[in-house]
Amino acid sequence: MDDSRARVRGARGADAGAVARLAGELAQSFAEKFDLSYPALLTSEDACLLVAADGDDCVGYVLGFRHLTFFANGPVGWVEELLVTQDYRGRGLGRALMSAFESE
């Protein structure tokens, strides 16, 4: 990451409001189920939810999943959602989120 103070970390329960706000930049259709989905994703063995946080402020997130396959002879992962808020774009946060996801 270039000049950003933001750091990537695992999402926490207290991040729910910030992640909902960020996800709202992608679509509004999720809103009615968010309160059910968020805690389920935090505890899911297959889900990976990471945030880019600048202090207590979440400025980006990545949500991905992993599962076993035959063709890869092991686990594979895919990203469903990736967002960095406009004010933090161009600083390498998207790359940092993807890199952290790949390392999980």
C-alpha cells in the first residue's frame, strides 16, 4: 500500500455497520438479510471476510469463499465481493485485500 495508513485484518462483529455501508456502494438488494448474513459469514469455515481499516474506520473489504475440488487436488477460492471506498482507491488497498485473501 502506498501512503495509506489502512491495514488489512479479519472482519469483526463490530465492523458490521461499516461493512454494510461499504456493501451498499455495490447494491442495495442485500440490506434486508444483512443482519442474518454477516454473523453467519464471520463464523463460516468456508467464508473469508477481510477489511481494510484505517484506525477504526473500515475503508474496504473482500468477501470470498474456499472449497475442495478434484481438479485442483485441494482447495480453491473465489472472490464474490471486493470494494475500496472512493477516497482510498489508487493506494494499493484492493491489491492488499486480494493478497491477504490468497494467503488465508
